[in-house]
Amino acid sequence: MKAVLALADGRVFRGKSFGATGEATGEVVFNTAMSGYQEVLTDPSYKGQMVTMTYTQIGNTGINPEDVESGRLYLSGFIVKEYQEEYSNWRATMSLGDYLRENGIVGIQGIDTRALTRHLRDKGAQNGIISTVDLDPESLVKKARALPSMAGLDLATGVTCDKPYHWSEGLWDLGQGYADLSGEKLPYKVVAYDFGIKFNILRCLVSAGCDVTVVPATFPAEEALAMKPDGIFLSNGPGDPEPMTEVIGNIKRLLGKVPIFGICLGHQLLGLALGGRTMKLKFGNHGSNLPVMDLSTRKVEITAQNHGFSVDIASLSGTCELAHENLNDATVEGMRCSTYPIFSVQHHPEASPGPHDSQYLFGRFVELMEKHKKA
């Protein structure tokens, strides 16, 4: 079946449909990962976006039930160069196309994703539409232009959990699967705020020794502190952090009470709660091959990233200092606070998908909680 992708600036790409049929809308971004498309599909941070994979062949390893990062698919549409219906992987149970159809996600294949990526890099991420029912470019461009901008959208409160729950699953091991630590007495009690939290973040926390209770995005700070946690974790998530005023006010009431560790959107929300500013990036950073320097050790890590906004570290002068720097575009990848036991990173140390270079950060959080306990 024919399909058309139209961008708000008038650029049009013609291809073929795979996955569900119909229309999909959202901000079009590109992801430079060579593998891990299943984790991308199930990452809540992609809510409201249509993802272009820059790697040419997608679908080779099929879909398996172990590699999901949430309970459903959150992205709006999926854009690839070559979709591979035939898959080969010992854990696979179904094809990518069937998975998209089952979850109602529209996909387009057979377009020049290199040209699309270069266009987004030069012109910036922008709204678009994929359609298998309306193939008129003029009509589709008009629809794309009518979509709201990602800037100003609070999407995180729409993907959070409904009520608190306990998490006890640890990291995956070949031959044993995910570790069940439900019977273990873990030494550090952590309240994790869910703004679109990924399963592997929770697994990393548990495997680092954290007894984790996950709470909704707007869970009152006073109730979280009443649980007597050793630390607070602020998760990743989609959209613009700035309109999340209730959440930002909540985080302000947590400052200085216990150690806090934030990742991605949680990092941005911390920056705002501390009095700083955030800004929309031209095309963001999405992928699992992005270099970051830890300024405390001068070591370079290859990281997984998925974000379209960034903290302005200059707006936090005297409060926080730059701890990690993106070596591609010099944007803020991490900060540490001089006045509170707080640190955060923009990238994804849970490495799902991606390299494991940054997983030491969960150990750093444990060290901070231990230090605060002794103090």
C-alpha cells in the first residue's frame, strides 16, 4: 500500500506502508542507533513523535517480549529505509510489521531516510504526517502545519502511572532472564517519580541495591518524604518540562531533604526547580552512539540519548556546575549541585538500547545515599 510522509515545511516523501494503516501525526525526529528499535518503540519519551531510524535495515531481529521498555508503544509513527519482514533471532516471537499493526502504529518504508535526516538536521525537527488514506501532498502539508508545536506541551503527565507500585525486578542475565529480587532486603529505599519511566532504569536501581517504589508524576512531595526514602529518583519522559509547573513545585519541596538523582526529563525538571532555564534544541539528540565526557574523571563515554530540550547551565551559575558534556554539540549532559545532595544526567545510563558505559551512575547514586545516611 502506498504511503506519504509530509513535513510542515512542505517537504514530501513517498513510500510504502507497513504496520497499521491510516494517518499518524507528530514531531519528526531521527534516531542514529544501529540496533534496539524495539526499545525505541516502547520508550514513553517518544510520545508525540514520529521516529526516523537512520540505520537502513530495520526489522531483522523481529520482536521479543523481553526487550520492551514499557507496557505499550508510545511513539506516533515509524519511518525506515528498508523494512525486513523476515526476521532471525532466537528470542523473536513476531515480526516488526505485525507488532506495529497489533498496536495501531503507522509505519512508512522505502523512503530516502538519509535525505530526510539531513533535512531535519539542517531545518530542524518539525511536525509531520504519515498517511495511507490521503495521498495528496498539499492536503497533508496543510494538516502538518496545523499541529501544535512540541514546545509548550506537557506530555509526561499523560504517560505516568495511576498509583504507586513496588518494583523488584533486576537486570537480565543470559540463561536466567530478569533477576527476581522480591525476596531480598535491599538497603536503600528509593521513591521513583514516573514521568514515563523505562523498565531498565528500574532494573538498574534494584540491581544497585535500591528498594524501589514508583509513584505518579504529581505525587505530593510530603507523601513521598513520609515514606522515609534514602533517595528520590526523577525519571525520563516526553515533552517540554517547562509547562509542568505542579511537578516543578513538587520537586522544589524535595530539595535538600534527601539525595536526588534525575535522568533526561528528570534532569531538566531539576534544573527548572533549582531556578534555571531549559531550551528547545534544533533537532535534539536521539541514538545510542553519542559521546559524552564525565568532567570529574575526563573519561569519554558512548551513551544512549533521547531528548529535544536542554538545560541552560549558565542559568544555574552558583547553584550547579557542569558535570557531563556532549562532545558533539557541547550541550549539557549532566550537572551536580553545590548546595544540595543532587546530581543528574541528560543521557540514559540504563543502556536500553545502547552501551553500558554510564551504568556507574546508579552506583554513584547509592554512594550519595550512603554518605547522606552517615551524615
